[in-house]
Amino acid sequence: MGLSHDVKIRGTAAPEWPFVCPSCYRPEPDGVFVMRSSRIGWHQLLTLSWAFGSRPKLRVPACRGCAKRMRAERWGRETLSWVGLFIMVGVVYLVLDALGLLPSGPLRRWAIAGIFLVVVIPAAMVTMFFPPVLDATASGNNVTYEFKNKEYADHFRDLNQDRLAPMMFEDDPRRGGTA
Ligand SMILES: [Zn+2]
């Protein structure tokens, strides 16, 4: 679910990319946006899937200006989310500790893990409802590509028709039988 449009591709080889900028949708972009898939994201943090598999590098046709902006946004998101996570966990920990609510001994470690989960879930919701232009997550032998724009996602899906992997949550009405 969420507001991104996901396309899951079998294998970690480079997919076919639409020759359209994923950010401003101008055709025949003059640059390339390079990123590594499988960021350590919130849902990967929960499933630990980031710890396994390869992290293929993506080379996505995009305008030079848009590529620069997407790089900055990506960097900002990751930094903010990690810094935010640690600050929130730290604050909750200090408050609980000051109130004397944290268990001592080995149970304390579980309490900290619990705080992480409580903080991570709302953060995962935020990233779900404000997806970046483009993201990719490698898990096992598949890579899931996430797009903000539905048309771009459909175009991408059409280009890679023969390598689609089954999705856990099918959001393509053409295959869901509802259209
Ligand atoms: Zn562009």
C-alpha cells in the first residue's frame, strides 16, 4: 500500500528505463541519476532484509538538474530519518529512565528494542505517505522499484513486462480484475 507505485522485477540485472525524466517527465533527458538500491529503510529495518542480497546500482535517465535535486533529496531524507530516529529513541529512553520505568539487567536491552519499534512505525508511515520520486529495494533475488508517479511506473512496468515478479500487494488494476 502507500502512495508509491511499486514494480517488482526478477533478478538484480539492470531493468529497462523509460527515456523520460522520472521527476519532471520531460522526454529525452540529458543526464543520469545514479543511486544504489536497498537503502536501509524503515520496512527493511523491521524485516532485516537489508542485511541480505546484493545492492545493484541504478542508472536512471533524468535531466541533469532533476538528477542533482533527487540526489540532494535522497541524501536529506536518509540523514534526517536516521538522525531523527536516534534523537527520538534517545529522548524516549531518557524520559523513561528519569521516571524509573526502565527495567534493569538484561531486560533493559529489550526495552530499548521496544522503544525502537514504537518510534520506527510512525516514521515508516511518514515515508509511506510521502514517497520519493524513485526508490528501489533489493530483497532476495528481486528488486522492488517504487515510483511516485503512476504513469512513469506503468511505463516502466510495460518496458520490463517479461521480468515482472509477483507482488505481495497487487496495485495494477489491469491484472487485479477490477478494471
Ligand atoms: Zn527532469
